Amino acid sequence: MRIDFDPAALSRNEFYRLLTATVVPRPIAWVSTTSADGTHNLAPHSFFTIASVAPPVVQFTSVGRKDTLRNVEATGQFVVNLAPEGLFEQINDTGTDFPHGVSEFEAAGIGSEPSLRVKPPRVAGSPVALECEVHTTLGIGDATVVFGRVVHAVVSQEVLVDGHPEISRMKPLSRLGKDEWGTVGGVREISRIRHADWQGPAGDR
């Protein structure tokens, strides 16, 4: 038996909890930005994915108007840092609702390093960073989707295997429902089947 949920009959928070518990796991964009006055900001955003490869564009969603969005609109730049398992507590710390003007890098004691193509710094302890310039933004209700063109990418040599970022070495965190977070766990591999090699549904093979 299935249970029906009508978004119109539920409060915003009730349906938010339902969506974030079912659309899982969600990769985390640990976004660093710099305000117009030079304050560095860092915050996790779990509505994050690739929007395009040519040109290379990633997207994340800001729910409400937070410092990340204000800085992106003011400067047109940001960095997406991979959120690794080893920095679990620090990532959670940067989700704290610090007052405007407080740098999460400083408040949470997170090391930074200069970016190559944009002003916002990278997280020094993150194995992957995507330096981005804003492509466009799209407002949807109380949220804003930010599309960023990747102008530079950097990957730690320690997570590369034959030039390929290895997930078992990157150990990215993901967000689940409630206060739950996910780790990589088991990884399965399967090749996509060409039509020329099709032998019927998997259950019949």
C-alpha cells in the first residue's frame, strides 16, 4: 500500500522534510565566496549537481537569501569544494547561522588557500575544488538556483588513480533526511549495454 502526500495540503517544512528524505543521497557543494568588502564565507549546500559539460557548468540551490547567495550576486564568483568525510564536523560547523559578516573559515578554524582564477579561496583540506564564475541565476519561489561556469579545477594527487579521481580516496559526504549524512559505503560497477549487445531484460538473462 502507498500513502498519498499532497504538497498543497502540507506546510512548506513538512514537504521539505519529505523531499529531502526521499531524494537521497545528495552530494554537497561546500561553497566558498567572498563578499564585496572582502569577508570570506563558507557554507554547505546539498541541492547540487552538474548542469552542463560543454560548457562546464555546475549548479547549486540557495534556499532563502543567505550570505553565499548575496556574495555570488555581488561578485559573480564562487568555489565548490568537495565535502570529504574527514572534515565532517567542520562541514557541519559551517552550516551554523553565524551573523552576517562572520567568516566561517575563521569561526570554524578551517584552513584556506588562494584560488587560481577567482577571488574566493579554496578549502585547503578539500581534495577537489571547482573555481566558478556565475553563468546565471534562477529564482524559484523562496529558492535561487545558481549556475556557475567552471573556469578552473584542481584535484589532489593523493585521490587520483591513473589520472582519474577515485571515489574511495575522495570519500565524499552526502546529505540524507533529517540530520543524517551518508558516506560512500559499497560501490557497484556495471557497464552500459549497447543496443547491438542487448539480450533482453535483466530479469530474463
